[in-house]
Amino acid sequence: MKLNKKTKLVFILVALFLIGLAVPSYSWTRKNVKEIETFYNSKLSPIIMIPGSSATENRFDGLVRKLNQDRRGVKHSLLKVKVWNNGRITFEGNIRKNDNEPIIVIGFENNKDGYSNIKKQAKMMNQAFEALQNKYNFNNFKGLAHSNGGLIYTAFIENYLSDYDVKINSLMTIGTPYNFTETNIKNKSVMLADFIAAKENIPSTLHVYSVAGTITYDSDELVPDASVSAGKYIYQNQAKSYTEITVTGEDAQHSDLPTNDEVVDLIKQHIEGQGLRKKQKTKLEPH
């Protein structure tokens, strides 16, 4: 069949149009495959720390120094993140290229006490987490929190973590008042009741360690031991494991717990190194 010039021109224009669609589509596919490969092959497994009420992103400076003091090989980098009330996020420090286990501390301009603020801070943590995940593309991490930071972490895990294809390997909360100042578990706070009601959102692969300090046999002079122990009603029989640990003696007072030598050893044993096992490289090809 002989085609006239007009028909030939139409075919040429259609062909050019299809090629024009195919080239960016192929480029987009390769870009996304590359991003997926980077995500699944990522060796980065940060330790993300949350301080308690009234504390700032500088709260764990002493702890980081102790962790790095006798650490063999690469020392932990320290990146501090602050979420402001207007939604702005600022960064201080950096993650070295050869560091697969950096420490990231997230602080908040609103660092006040109370359940209403805990919920706001969990939302702010989610903002920081999204920014960090987009920037560093890690596929797993570990959590550590002191005091009310453990409440923020719990609210984040139950309400936001499932939005990400990221695994939390282990979580250690230190002196966290899961039932605020209550000493009788029969008197559950609204917050504790909410946490228990949403416990099914906690990953079944998570290992949880709850550390309590005791100076007066039943408290660390601020948080009742019974309130720390209330964490079992949230995590036990939902997380893969839940372990309660009590620290006594020197530096077992509430504010001293993050740099208590026994607590530092517990962090080295149960938090450091988790998720850093050698991964099999995944190679994906675009179709």
C-alpha cells in the first residue's frame, strides 16, 4: 500500500511522540529502581535517641562520649535534629561516610510535660523521622529514650511507624513513666489506656528493654518503679520480647540514668550493633 506524504507525516509525528514518552519513562524507571536498590542495600542502621521533658537535643552528649570512649573501630557520629513549633527542622553535626551506626538525637522546641504535649511531640518526631529517612534512606534503626522520651517513642511507634517501610530492631526506654506518677496499676492514666488500646500497632519483631532506677526501693526519686513497670501492659505479648531491668546504687537517680555505667553497658549489649549484620546485596533491573 502506497502512503501519501500526509499519511507518512502523521506516522512520523506519532512515532516521535511515542519515543518522547518512552525516554523519560525509562529514565524515571531507572531512577526509581536505583532508589529501591539503595534502600534495600543500605548498611546504615542509626541509633535514634529521644530526650525527656525539659531536655534538649544536647541531653545525650555525655552518653555518646561514654559509648565512644572505648569503642573499637569507627566511632559513632553525632547528628542533632531539632523540630521547631512552626514545623522547621534544623540539623547540627553530620554523619561520616564510613559510619554505619551514627547516633541521631531528636529534640523539640516544645519539650513540655503532659499527655497533650507528648502527642504533639510524637507528631514532631514523625516530621523529623520522615526528613531523616528521605535524606539517609536507612531501612532499619534502633531506639533509645530517657524519661518522657519513651512515651514519645511509644506514641510514634503506635501511630506513625507503619507509614514507613523501615524496621525498628530494638528499643530501650530509661526511667520512662508509662503511667505518669501513679503507683497503683489499677489507676490507669488516660495515656496508658490509650497505649494499651493501640498496642497491636507495635511491630511483633521489636525487642524492648525497659530500664528502671531505684534509689528508695520503689522509685528513682522522681518516677515510681510501678510506673516504669507499667510498660509491660503495652509491650509484653505484642513485641517479640519485653525485658525489665532495674539499676540500683550509684547514679541510679532519674537524671543520672543515661550516663550510669551499668546503663551504658546495657546499651552496648542490647542496642549497639543490632541491625548491622551483613546483608546480601539486592540487584534489581527495570522492566
